[in-house]
Amino acid sequence: MLIGLSYVVNGTSRTSIAVIGSDFSLKSEINVLGSPIYAFDQGNYVAVVLNRSGLIYLTYYQGKSSTQTLSIELTTGWSSSAGALSFNSSTQSTDLLLWYYQGRNLYLQLYQLVTFNGVVIAPSLIASYGPFNGGYISIIRQQGYNVLLGINSDQGPYALLLGNITRILPLSQYFSYIKDVQFYDGNIYALGTQPSSFVIYSRNSTFVLNLSFQGTLLLPAPYSSIWILGPSKEAVISSNLTYLDSNFTPSLVLNYTDGVGYLFSNLTGEMYELNLYTGKVIGSYTVQGQLEGSSWSDHGIYVVTGSEKGVEVYQFPYVSSFITTLTLTGISGNWTLRLGELWIRETSPEVTLQLPLSEYQFEVISPPGYSNYSGTILPNQSTVSIGIFPLSFRVLVISEGLPRGVSWGADVGKFNYTSNSSILNLSLPLGNYSLRIYPPLYYNYTVKEIFPFAKLNPSTLEVLPSYTSYDLNGISENASVVLIVLFTEQQFPLVIYSSGYNSTWTMFLNGSAINITSNPMVIRLYPGVYDVSIPMSGLNVSYPRLVSIPKDSKLNVTFKRELNLNGNSTERTGTNSSSPNISNTTSGEVYADTLIGPMTQEDLFLYKVISFVIVVSISVLVAIKVK
């Protein structure tokens, strides 16, 4: 058993303690009476826990000499084997965890050791745990001020966490045998078999994951990721679960720091350096003899082995690393960096990484609506600048209610669009846009439908990074936003004034009858040119033959009596045909929007031709009569 620097070698059958200096030279050797269990440096004292004749003692050797100054009995009763571990240590105090067996039962005791003015004060018992029937400690982990034990027993496996936080976690509901435990980021991580399961336990929730292979070791990785190692297999739990093949079988985790795991294989007697970003072995070293223990300091990893020839101490430097900063421009919000096999979620556009020396392929997964980015990080790159750009999304603006070929338009943000078809097919980056529709002359518009993710307020359009399938003329089209704009033609008032006749009469506009029941009377018409016809029997009627809406806003109709041969007027009642389908209103307005439409271009052309023929015919008749 050795003590010195920051490492302690435990669990050997040696009867002496070798004190090793920083130059790896033997400074002194302390003979102990009994079987050493554990040794640690307590200020000016070397403290040794040993088993002597079925009793467990804590013995102090002052000044790291062979002189025993104090021996304190900790536990009485027969004990076939025992173990100890100190943690949460300072020059004034340390916590000592002691475990021992009585029959098949495992017991644990937690002591606090204190020195005062260089004098060791008798340890005080803080807590006891057990018995664990048929129990044994399968794994021990230390992290800062905490120590974590994995315990297998007849009642099933347990995880026991001691230190700043004390917690006992029964694990039998997840698996029957515990292989490894870790305390990391405030959570307990446990690995077990039958079935092969991985459990993350926190104060608020428990996550259980079944594995496809028999995992043996847990290894915390940067950014809350976990590596699970097994015989020639690896699994990394980051954003998702990824399985990898490996060419080594580790037995023990020595340390992990700066993105590197330092592992030992009892099968090959090798120490491996594992890149915790990629899951690949960086390097390996072979040692001689059986592993006795390991520790670490600012200078590297210390591995101590023993054989019949004696004790060997190996010092391995830490893997060199480099620091690089990734800076993203053109992006805001959460994004994800995939580096090797790890997924790193970030909110800041800048992230600084300390990476083991290697070349790394990475991918920036941007928030929805932005482009992703792939690249390479080289060991000599201290900064990596990445430009992220917004993507464009399909926006469909569909018009309804316009005649074919009529032009209309829209302003979307700074973009102006016009079309004489029923569809505006736009490509826009995500964001908020001002929206203005330009209808044809004499048309109004309303937004009939906004589908499925657009927001109209009512002049702001929000383009979101989503797609949906929309049926466009029987063809399924994918778009982010679909706007349906319903155009409606305006109606304008035409005021009809009549004189010389006080009864109800009928006027025909483009062949549709309108009953005139008041004077004046207002009707509303769509824009266009209308043919006016007032066929009256026994009365002369004067009126314009064409009305242009909305240019003409009034129509004057004059009725006069016909004269007989003697020059006297003839009293008659004017009659004409009327339509029974005309509905009059009490306000004097007739809404004829479904009954009367303006003359089409064809109708207007035909009307002009007929009028021209009539004028020519009358001129010819007049000319003949004059002759």
C-alpha cells in the first residue's frame, strides 16, 4: 500500500506502507500490525485503517514515520473483510466511510475525523447504513465532496450517495444487478443488467432506457452526455441514442476531464484515452503487473501496479487540448451544434469549446426557418465564423371573384407583385411583412381564408417555417402560407328622375325589367354600360339610350302625351310589359345586383353596329323623300 502526492493504493495484501515523494523516490516505509485496509494523508499524520484479529482500527503515524502515535478501535466483532474511503478532506478534517461484513451482511459507517492544533481527535460516528443482506459493494465513485456506491444485495441493487447530498436509491424495479453508477450534474446515473438498462434518477423524475448490449461502464461526457461502454460496444446518450462499435473492452474508469476519459483494461493491462466527443481511442499505454490503484493531479494520471518484483508507478500526461470559439451570425434563438457524436444545445450565438487535439466534423442545426451549416474544426483554429441565412418559404395568394384576365396586385413587405391570373406564387423568408392588396378598379376585397399558419392583423402577414398540403385546382401543393382573397365588384347608385307621368312604370336595363314605383328612385348597379329601354304605349318618352356606371349617376325620363290629327292631346293610360321578379324596397332603392349586369364588350359592339345601320337607313329614306 502506498501513500504520497495525491494518490492512494488500496486493497493489497502488503503489510507495509511506502511513502513516495514527488520525484517517485521512496521516502519512508511504515510497517503496520495487521492487514491494511486504507491509508491517507491527514495533515502531519499518516492515517491507516487496518483489520487486526477481527477488529478494525484507525491508527496514526506522526510525521510519516514508523512510530505509531495513536490507535483507535472503530468496530468490534468478527469481520471477514472490510474497506474504507476518505472524502470531503481538508487539513483539519475528513469524512471516513467504513464498510465491513458480519456473515453475509454488509454494514456501512460514516465517521468524521478532526485534527485540532496538530492533535488527532477521536472520530465521531455520523451515520450507519445496513445491514444489506447478502450485500457487497460493486462500484465506488468519488466526485468532489461526494462519494457514490453501487451495492448489490439479496433485496436487489442500491445506489448510496454520501457527502453534500445523502440519498439511498433502490434500483430493483429497474434491473436485478448493478454494474456501474455515476453522480453527474446533480443526477444519479445507474447501469444494470437483466435486462440491460440505463437509469437517470433525479429528484423530480426517472428516465429508463433499455440497451441492445450488456453495458459495463458509465462515463460522463461534456454537455450532459453519457457514454455507456461494453465489450466492443459503445453507446452515447446525447440528443438521442447512438450505438458504435469499438475495438477495446475497458474494465475500470480512472478519470475523465477536458473531454477525455482515461480507462483501464484488466484483460490487456492497458490504459486507454477515449475522446468523449467522438467515442474514438486517442492513444493507449501498456503497464506491467497488476493494477493496484490510480490517482490524478495537475501533472497527469498516476497508475500504480504491483507484482512479485515490487511496485511500479507510472505517470501519464493528460491529452493535449485546444480552445476554439464558434460564432454564428444572422441567427437568433436556440440552435444545436452536433460535434462528433455529441449534441450541444445553445441559446447564445457564440460557444467556446475545449477539445482534445483532433480534427472534428461539425454541423450547426439552426432553428426552423434558417439554413443549417456543416464544417470542420482544425486544432490550429481558435475561432470559427459561421454565417446562417434565413430560408425562403412558399406563399400562395389566391384570388377569387375576378373575371379572367383582370389584373390585380399585392405589396408584401418591400416586394410588389402583379398578376392577371388567379394565383400569386411567392417565395419569402420567414418573418413579419406588411400586406396590401391592390384590387382592380371598382372592386373591394376581403380575406376569405388564412391557412394554415399565416396571421393577418389585418395588414401584417407572418410567414412561419411550416409546410402544409393544399389542393390547388386538383393538384396537391406544399406551401407555408395560403391566403385566399375574395374580390367583390362594387355597386354604384343610379338615381332615376321622371316627369309627365305619375303612375308605376317599367324600365328595361339590358333586357331586365325594373318597376319604377317612386320619383325619384335609386337603384344600385355594377360598373359598366347599360342599354336603356322604356316601351310605353300612347306616350312619347325621351331618355338616354345608354347609361355608363359609375360615370352616370342619374337618369332623366320625360313622358309627353301624343297629339291627334286636330292638334288635341289624347288622354291614354301608358302600359308596358313588366317583370314579376323585381322586388321594390320602401326606401326607394332597388338592389338589382343579381338581375342586371352591364353590357359586355360584344353586346356594346353589336349595339353600336345596329345603331349605325338604323342611322344610315333613316338618312337614305330622308334623301329619297327630298328628291
